[in-house]
Amino acid sequence: MEITIIAETSGEGIHPVTEQLVGAASSLGGVITVLCPGGRGSDDASVISGVSKVISLQGDCFSSFDSGSWSTVMAPFSQGIVMASSSPSGRELGAQIASKIGVPIVQDITGIEPGYKVTRSVYSGKAVETSSLSSPCVVTLRQNAFEGASGGGSAEVVVVDNSSEVSVSVREAIAKAGERMDVSDAEIVISGGRGMGDPSNFSHLNEVADVIGAAVGASRAAVDSWDEIPHSMQVGQTGKTVNPTLYIAVGISGAIQHLAGMRSSKYIVAINKDPDAPIFGVADYGIVATWEDALPALKEELGKL
Amino acid sequence: MTIAVLLKQVPDTTAKITVSGGRVDQSSVAKWSTSPYDEYALEYALQLKEAGAGDLVAITCGPDRAAKMLTDAAAVGVDSMLHVVADTTEMDSKQIQSILAAAIEHCGADVVLCGKQAADTNSGSTGPGIASMMGAACVGMVSEVMVEGDSFSALRASSSGNERVSVSRPCLFAFDKASTELRRPNVKGIMMAKRKVIETVSASDLGIDMGESQVIIESHDSPPEKPPGQKFEGADSVQTVVLKLREEANVI
Ligand SMILES: Cc1cc2nc3c(=O)[nH]c(=O)nc-3n(C[C@H](O)[C@H](O)[C@H](O)COP(=O)(O)OP(=O)(O)OC[C@H]3O[C@@H](n4cnc5c(N)ncnc54)[C@H](O)[C@@H]3O)c2cc1C
């Protein structure tokens, strides 16, 4: 059986989720080919253990994201089970490839077994769906839900120079304000809510984040109230879904729409001054305290490790 | 020139979801709403219509109860409504996309706006899949769209921030949350909407033979219950929690 992986890239290299895609593919058994759009990350991909072949797609269309033209080039190379990350671009590209090769797609799976039984979270985390797929098909995988493959491989890299007409032209790139890590990428996320009182107080979250290499997120109330807190930081139903090993919620009440984006985190810590805040219902470790008291102590304790 | 906005009715984000007999029990959902991202698509579709980009049709595929959502859309200004009556709960991505693509063609629309994903299936396949079927330019993660002469300018999220992109017809925009206010219907709009007729069709009226679903849902289950957590009083407990994160949870 063949498995085709659409590499998720980050800058000129590979994004760590690509190793997780290979890990999941290896657990099914099969011949694994990795497609690298724009050739980005080809060398990184070739050393992931379990990869048989890397196709470095160097066509002009890969210089900016256009799922329509990218998928036109990628579809002929998309054999068997096609796997991509369930990042926004992975979902979009996956859906276009599925449509072009005429197969269904199942997005954002958190488990896959031989015989293609997949599990995923539906109704914003309020139910889990198990379904069986026919092969071939496209699946996108939730980041951090699968064990990553290790290094040590040596796959051949084949360069293909095909392009397709671009219909989405990028006129201007508007850089993110901060250089902080994206919440969807982080192993540890610390998020602040309306309880932070003022956007300037997010500096206290940043300080803790710096000690443990965490990304900083926010509730919708924080994003909607304060211009300084961009939507790219929002976790929840209408923000990002995160799946870190540790999620620390500070001054966040725990509305159902916030939980939708973070309840699958492996461990949840809540810091809230209200002992009855619903966030304590999902927290593994709850601390009833104000952030003013708790964050300096947290920074200090984490600094000791 | 016609603009289509695709709307899906989903359980309200506050609604409790219960599972019975291996399926989410639709009949126990207390409140149905338009999927949140679709509301942003609708708002921008109205703005495009007001800017003269075309007439606006709202399209849904869903059971009878979804008609209310179309009437609500008419109350804020959509010109016409198409309801493809079907039960979508067991359909795979190909089936739902082929119905909606046919519905769009039926309405003669060449500009399509939709949400980036629905709040029930949480997938995000429909927009890009339809764009592919229509041969339309696809722009996802959109938070703003404007008409500029014959083309459109959109703001979309990118890995490094945002990008302003431009596309020509045919094109499809899949909306992320936007910072715009959503409009609410006024009394006049509600009265007018009551008089508007929803065109109601079936998949076969649109000439669609959906075939069998290739994704078989085996079961729905409630998410696994988490064991109750531990709760500590006061900032002094931070030390204890950090220790537990290290020794019990092994995460730091
Ligand atoms: C369709 C829809 C989609 C939505 N999508 C999202 C989403 O994606 N993400 C999201 O987060 N929300 C979302 N919401 C909003 C959600 O319903 C809540 O309004 C929001 O999550 C509340 O944010 P919050 O917890 O920061 O604020 P609040 O609910 O106001 O809670 C603030 C908390 O801070 C605590 N607090 C106050 N002062 C302190 C202090 N000094 N120290 C410690 N704690 C303190 C309070 O006890 C309280 O619990 C959505 C809502 C709807 C209707």
C-alpha cells in the first residue's frame, strides 16, 4: 500500500508535524512518499526514518500559497492514502487534492488504525466520531496527536519541476506583530482571559512563557476587548484548536466555546480567583488565586527547574 | 452576476450534545443556529452586494428546520434563497460538495462565500472542495473581502501574519472570524423576509446522483470523562502544582 504525505513546512524547513505524519503512516505500514511543495524541507524530509521517497516540487506556482494551483500539480503524485496536517493550509490543500483525485477527505483525525478506522472530535469536542474509510482517501491529522518518527533515514529526493496557473496573487504581506510562537505549534500554551484586566498585563504571561518555552494564547473576550491581543492568539470555537501537553488558563472563566479549543490538551492548569469558575471543571490542577499573586510565584518556581 | 453565500445550520455553540444509540441525538439539541464562521461570510456577502458586485443568494443543504436560517438571512438582506432538502449527517465530503456545487451552478453564481469550517463537523473541506469543482480561485482563512473593479481583494491569515490577495471570478472565499460587527435584522427586514419565497429542491432535482458514502460513520461517543482534577487554594499552592506537573504529569 502507498501513503503520500504532504509535507507541512515552516520557513525553508520542515515543520515538526511532518514527522508526526510519517509516524502515523509508519504505524499503518506501507511505502511512504513525502511531497515537498516548493522543494521546502526536502532534505529534512529525506532523513525522517520510514520515508522511501521525497518529491521536491519546484514549480513557480509554489512561491505563494494557492491551494488550487498547488493541488493541480500535487494530485497526480497523491497515491493511496494521502496525509496532511490539519493546519489551515493543510486542510485547504487536502480538500482540493481530494476533490481533484475524486476521493473523500476526513479532516483533523486524532487516531488511525489499520483497516482505516479513524477517530476525530466533532461538535466542538462534545462528541468523538469513529468512521471507516475506503482506500484511497485523504486524511488530515491533528498536530501533536501522533508520535513523531525519528531521524536516521536516507530517502532519495526526486526533483519535479511542474507548475500550474496561479489564480490567487499575493499583493502584500502583513507581518505578525510579535515574534512569539504560534499557539497551534507549542507543546506548552499559557493563555490569558478578560481576568488579566488590561492587555499590558499579558507581559506577565510572556515572562512565564519565556521560562518554559511556551506560546501565549488568549480567550475571545481578551481578543475582542483589546486591540493589542490579535485574533491569531485566540483559542476556542472561533479561534485555534490547540492540543499541547500542558495548557495553562489564567483569568479565563472556561466558557464552552473556549473549552472547544483546548479541552483535548493533555494536562490543564487553571488559575482563577473564582473558585466556582467552570474552567476548574476541566483542569487537572486548579489554583484558586489571582494572577497577580500566582504568576510571579509560577515564574519563580518554573525558573528553579 | 450572482454571489452565493453557503450557510449551515448547526447546534448552537451553547447547546448540550447527547449521544444515544451510537449517534449524536439531533432531536435533543435545544437550539439550532447558523454556524459561526458562516455568519461572517454572510456579512461580507451583504457588503459585496451593497458594493454592486451582484445579487445575493443564500444556499443551504439540510433538513426542513434549516429553512428558518434562510429566512433570517433574508431579513438582513439576501435577495433569494435556495434550500436543498437533505439529511447531510451521514454524507461524505464528496457527496455534500457535489450537491452544493450543483446548487451554486443552478443559481448561476460565480462568487461564493462560506465559513472556513462548520461548528458540528469541524472539517473545513466544503469550501475548497467546491472551489476545485467550480474551477474557482480559492482563498481560505479570510477575514475581509472587497470588490475592486472586476476583481476582489481579500485579507487572509498566513503563517507569518496576514496577506492581502487578489482574485478574479470565479472565486470562493472561506471565512475565518472577522473583526466586523454582524448585522441584526430590523422589523422591516423581518417583515420583508416573511414574504420571500424559499426555492426548495432535492439533490435529484439538481441532477445529482450521490452514490454511496465512502466514509462510514461507525459511531459517535461522548468524549472520555476526565478524572476530577485537584484544586488548591491560594498562590502558595503554585509550588505544589509545579512539583506535580513535574513528578505526576511529567510535562515540564
Ligand atoms: C459563537 C461564539 C463563539 C465563541 N468563540 C470563542 C472562542 O473561540 N474562544 C473563546 O475563548 N471564547 C469564545 N466565545 C466567547 C465565550 O462565550 C466567552 O465569552 C469567553 O470565552 C470569555 O472569556 P474569558 O474567560 O476571558 O472572560 P470572562 O468570562 O469574563 O472570565 C474572566 C475570568 O477571569 C477571572 N478573573 C478576574 N480577575 C482575575 C484575577 N485578577 N486573577 C485571576 N482570575 C481573574 C474571573 O473569575 C473570570 O472567571 C464564543 C462565543 C460565541 C457565542
